[in-house]
Amino acid sequence: MILQLTYNYVKTTINKSFTLFEFLSEQYPDSPRARIKKLLQSGTIRVNNESITLHSYPLNPGDIVDINLHPGISAKARLPFPVLYEDQHVIVIDKPAGISTSSTDGSKSILQIISQFLKQISKGKVRAFVVHRIDKEVSGVLLFAKSDIAMNTIKDKWIETEKHYFALVEGIPVSPEGTIKSWLIEDKSLKMHSVTETANAKFAITHYKTIRLLNNYALLDIKTDTGRKNQIRVHLSDIGCPIVGDRKYGASSDYVRRVRLHAYSLSFPHPVNGELITVKSPMPSVFLSLKAKDEHYK
């Protein structure tokens, strides 16, 4: 089969005889049958320019199959924050600090903003789906899917993703690099803690490497193997190096400061063709600047 990936569609030229369902099973090898059937029922699969929903539809050599989930649906020009990468399946944005990834109380969130724009552009046919989250206080690379099948496909392969963060911490780590492992559990005040292995606790792994020393502060490169709530913040506090501004986890309370944690790189397999996509966000301009006064940010 010959596959072409463009902004508007994935076009494949068939080189053997089989059914449309068998073809889609090859394209989405990690997707369950029900998910593939749902994709077919959406009416977004075309064979030789004709929309097909029959799973047993016969394909022959030379047939052209288009997988066209959301043609021309782009939020890039109308969002209030930078779009780092976008195609018809996913959108990756540069999240500002001070706004939640999503919310349950109706308050403003990144998910709400992106979904609103996508729905407007697509006349209600497209919205954003949460793939992962970063904390309200944290900035940087944040990935959303534009369909539930894209979301679930990415989540099914989430172990293949690689996430990196910049963290400016108080104090200097005893070892310039290392790995922190612990079980994390949330208390009644919604604060996370490292505990011994126990019921409801989730195992977390965080790697760090010192990039630069600034007086009694250290700039670290953080890589996470797991995506637990507040994981990096807890682990750096555990080694005596809380993140600057993170008063919840032990940082100095002399001044109100923006939490100095920034998701600067995310690599993930594309949900359609499996190609590794790497998206990066530059370090915020004031990230390393610390002045003897309160900071204000949204």
C-alpha cells in the first residue's frame, strides 16, 4: 500500500484484495473492533471518492481509500495562545500558566477554549479531547485530540511518549542527576504525598538532570516515566529542592511567584501513521528571573 499524509487527509492506494474493515484494522492495529466500527459509521471513510460505511465493503488493488476525519478544521488563527502543531487529528498548544487544562465546575479552561473554537469552525462537528494534563500553575506543551478515536489511539500508546520539563528549584540537588521513585497518594486537602506502597497509591518515576546552577538555585531537565498528579512537584520537594514559587510543596513563601515548571518537549506517535511527532516550547523569557517582589500572572 502507498500512504500519503497531508493536512486534509490520509490517502492510501490499495495493493491487495481485502475488506474495508480489514484495511482499517491494519491502519489501527491497537484499536478494538468497536472503535473501528465507530470510525466507519462516522461517514469519514471514502473509497474512490465515495463515502463508505459498510465494514465488509470489498477493496481491490488500485482502489484509493481516504481517511478524512476533519478536513480543513483549524483553530490556529483564532486561539489566544500559540499553536505549536496541528493537523486534522491533533492540536498541540503552548499552555500559559494560571489556567487549568480542563475543569468540572464550568470555569474557564484550555479544553473549553479550544473546543469552542473547533465547534464554531466545524459547525458543531469537531471538539477537543483531553489526552493528558499539566497543572494549572505549569506552562508548556499540551496535546489534545480532535476525535475520540485519535484520543484513544494516543492513550493506548502513551508508554511510547516522552515528556521533558524545565524546573527551577530552590537549593542544589545532592546528586547532579538521578531518578526519584515513590508511591503517591492524595489527602483530603487534595495535596499529594509520597508514601510506602499502600492501597490507592500510584507509583511514580521522575528523572532529573542539572543543567545550570544559579547561586542557590538549580535549573533541571525533568523526564517523567509516569504522569501522576503533581508528580514532579512532590518528587523535587522530597529531595529537598522544591520548585521556585511552589509554596504548596515547600517553596519559600517570602514572595508570591509563578511556579517555575515548564513542559518544553513532548514526543508522541501520530495516531494515524505512527510517525513520531516531537513538539517543543521555548523557555518563558522571565523563567530564570527572580526579583525581591511579588509576581503577577494570570
